[in-house]
Amino acid sequence: MEENLIKKSKEGDKDAFAKLIELYERKLYVIAKSRLDQDADIKDAVQETIYQAYKNIINLKNNDSFNGWITRVLINNCNNILRDKVRNFYSYDDLECDNYFEVNDEYIEVDSDMDFFNLIDFLSKDERTIVVLYFSRGYTTAEIGQVLNINENTIRTKIRRIKMKIKEKYGGKIYEGKNR
């Protein structure tokens, strides 16, 4: 179904593109939230990504790469927003908010996407993006490397370090995700 929607979108079918975006909108929001802190910025990044995807989908050479392509566009848009904030003399620390969550003896309980972000709030923006792509969205290390333009082995190392950071912060066992 997705392949057909991509094909029709490339042919100019607006309804097919709208349906395709419906499939990706939540994922795009979650990834943007891993990079940006303010809801308005997150929505701006997602909206700009959808607009750019609509304008440029005709240039997509391989329909199978749509997922990685739209994710790269989103991350670039998030980075542009962050750059603009720095240019406007905003501090990232001013954008952070204090969030609370519950931890039991062994596992960190995560009830929703918001709780998940509270859990990883202490990580850097790059680390949060990797966590979201790997644990929440199920990307492989190879796919993450492709999207972020980082060597796959570096991604594996970063994931291992992130797991250790989480374990040090909260103790207990760390969910390892699927074998990828």
C-alpha cells in the first residue's frame, strides 16, 4: 500500500500524498521531539518537512528509500531551527523543562511518548535522536547511520554508551530492543 501511495504521489496525486503523510506524521513528530524542545518548533519542523516532501517527492529515485529520505529532511529542518535559535541568542538550557517520571526497582516504566521523552531528557539532542530512532521507531543501526550520515559502527558504539548512561542514571536493567 505504501509503495503504491509513493508512486501515485510522485505522479502528482494529492490525495495519495495526504494518505502517505498520515502514515508518517506521528513518526515525524516523535523524531522532531527528540531534537527540539518547544512544541511550536516541533510542529514547524514537521510542517516544513511535509511541504518539502510534497515539492520534491518527484525527485525521489528509489521509492524504497522514502522513509530514510523524509527522516533526513526532517532532521535537517530541526537542525535549521536549532541554528536559528543560536543565531537569535537563545540558550538551549533556557529551552529545557523539568519533567518527572516514576522508576521502579528494576525497570523504568514508560506509559507514553511523553514519558519516554522525560526519561531521556538528560541525554544530548544527538543521543535522544539515536534513542528515538533505535528503540522507539525500530530503525537498524545501518538505517540510523544512513539517516544521520554517521558510520554504522559509530552508531553501535553510541547506542552502547547511551545504554550505560541510562543504566547509571536509573539503575536496573536496560531494555535491549530487538536484535538488530
